[in-house]
Amino acid sequence: MKKGVLIFITVLFAGFVLAQSTNPWTTDASGNEKSNFITTEKIYIKGLSICNAVSSSVEIFIASHKFWKSGDALADIRGKAQEIKTDASSNIPLTLLWSNPDAGSYDIIADCNSNGKYDSLENIAGLMNPVFIVKGLAGKGTAKLGSNNPGASSGAFSNVDVMQINLKSEGESIMLNNIGLSLTNNLGIEKAGVYIDENGNGKRDSGEFETGSLASPGKEPLLNLNYSLNGEKNFVITLYFSSSASGNYSLIVNSISGTGKNSNEVIKFSSVPLKSNVKTIESGCIGNLALAFSPNPADSGASVSAKFSGLSKCSGKSARVQMTPCSSNNTKIACSCILGDSGCDCKFKAESFSYIYYGCIDKNNDKDMADAGETILTQLAINKDNSVTGDAVKDETETSNSNPINMNTLMIIIGVSVFTLLLVVILIFLIIIASRLPKAKKKNKEESVEG
């Protein structure tokens, strides 16, 4: 009878152990076996006959799931393994294992001999399949216009910052995927770009990273993004225009979408749509022509680079450096170039004297270069004997071909002047002496007569 009872208890115990999917296994706070969790839940552990009762405690490791081989090094995902006390039968009682789990698939290993390695006789939960899986709770994203959102403006812009948008992630990092837009006018738009506004000034500054762009967008483009948002960040949406673009432009952000880093779920940002202010784009070449020389001063006969700038939407127009006024019938061109988006440059040889050159362009195609911003005067100084010539400057209004006075000539003139002045002083001195000699002779004669 006693033997039968013992067999029954043994079979019952074995049946209980086999009812568990792994040993040890994970549970909820009540001890119920559970293998699927979310990041906001606490994970508990239980186990039976762990390590064959070789000690009163055991080191439990949590590791990312993989196929384990004897001798593999153990590293706990939490940073450090957990020592758990076992009961007299070497069972692990209900024990808190992980209070703030990260998303992922995990195994549990009991390091019975505390050697930091997996040995083939040690208990492992998850040899073929993960013992438990943690799924991230989907976070949320919110959007709003930035505090420095660009206002309405007008001009012949080649590109313009249309909107500053503030995005915020909560609960988890969000990989930004795309922004859905509506454009009130897409004619003449060559590109739309999204930039990280690092300083939050609502402008696209030099060095700020482009995280999304789209060439030749339609009226409802979808801007693809590539940025991991962790917290709060400002972005600037910029439109780029062709030289033919004109009219009023604005945009509406209809949607912003991303993927949760932990939850791997699609996250739609709230608080949209967002609407920008109106930007009025004027047509035609505008701005004031600027001209700079390099080097300046230059050596006589040296190659000089002329750089044109200061204009917008003037691509394809010709700019030139002249030695005569832009309106002169007697045109003498030093060099010319075709303007691009950032201006253009050309080269010419420096004269042997300093000179004022004319920069010329016909912005409005009226066949003259006399309108506002079409003419600029820039001086090129010439080095003489390792020094720059003085104030001598030649322009096209001069009719003489004589060279300006240089330093050597000036020194000669000064020398001659000093020498002449010295001769004059000597001559005056001689005249004074000569005028006194007759008086002296007369006085001597009178003194001799009286004697």
C-alpha cells in the first residue's frame, strides 16, 4: 500500500514538472506561468529541483535568445546576474526577476557552478525557443508648429524655409518614416527638404543635416524621413524653386508617421494638420550685383579671379568685367561668365597700374545695363616693388595714357626739391655776404685816412 502511494506521488510530481513549458519558467505576480509580457509588466520566476541541490542559491542569467552550446560565455541583459535563494528541495520560489523589462526575446540560464559559462548539465530555459518575450508598449508622438515658425514673406527666393515643426516622442524612441504634405501651389518647385533645426531658430543654417527630401514634388507629396526621434526636436521644411517660379506658396502637414523602436508598431503623430504661412515668390532676376577680385592687390600681369555674387534667380545670364562704363559704346571687356545659382567667376590679367573696373549685367533683358543693381565698380590695386601703389587709380574717364607717380619717382622729386632748396639757401647766403663786403672796405679806408 505504501509503495503504491509513493509511486502515485512520484507520478503526480513528474506530471506537474512536465506541465511546465520550461524549468525554470516565468510567471506573473500571482505565480501563474506566463511567457508573453509588455515593457510595463513585472516578470517573476519559479523553478523545480534547480542544479540538483548543490547549493542553497543559484545565479540566474537573462540573455537574448540564441542556440546555446556548452562553454558559451554568459552575459546578463540587466547588466548583472541575479542570485536567488532556493528552498530545501532546490526549488526556486516565486521571485521577482525583472521589474522594467526591455523589448526582446530572452532565455533564462541557471549557472550552477558560477563559472560564467553555460555547461551542458545546467538548467536552461529557452534552449530551442525563447522562454519569454517582451513586447514594447507603443509610445506616442505629438506635433506642433515651432516657436520660431517662419512668417509670411515675399521676394525672388531660390529657396525658402516654409515651416518649423516641433516633434516629440513619448514612451519610446520613434523612427520617423514620412511626412504627408499638401501644397497650395507646386508649379516651379524643384525640391522639398526636411532639416534638423539644431539651434531652433526656424531657419536652415549651414551644417544642419538634411533628414528627408523629395525632388519635383506633386501637390500632395510624401516626404520620406530617416531620423530616430528620442524626446523633442525641431525640424525645418524648405522649398526650392526654379527661376520660373512665381506666385503664392504654402503647405499643410497632413500626417507624420514613424515606427516605435521597442514596440515595432506604426505610430501616427497627433495634433495634425499644421498649416504654414504664405510665401510670395517673385519672378525674374533680382538683387544687386556684387564683384570681388582675388588676389587684391595683385602683381602686374598676374591672373586675377573676378567673382560675381549678390543676385537671385539669374541663372543663365551673362555677367562681365569691363574697363569702360557698362553703358559705353566703346566696350572693352576684361572677362565674362554665365551666372549659376551661386554666381560665377572669370579670370583676366592685371594691368601695370591700379584700375577701377565695371561689373555689368542686364537683369531685366531691356538691352541696357543701367538699371538698379546692374552695375558695380570695384578697384584692383597693383603691387609695385613689393608695396601697393599709392592713391593713383585709373578709370575709364581718364584720357591720358601717362602712368601714375610711383614711389621711386616720388623719392626723386623729393630729392631734387631738397637739393634745390639747399642751393637757394647757399645763394642767399652768398648774396648777403657780397652785399656786406663794400661797406667793410669803405670803413677800413676811412679808418686809414684818419690815421
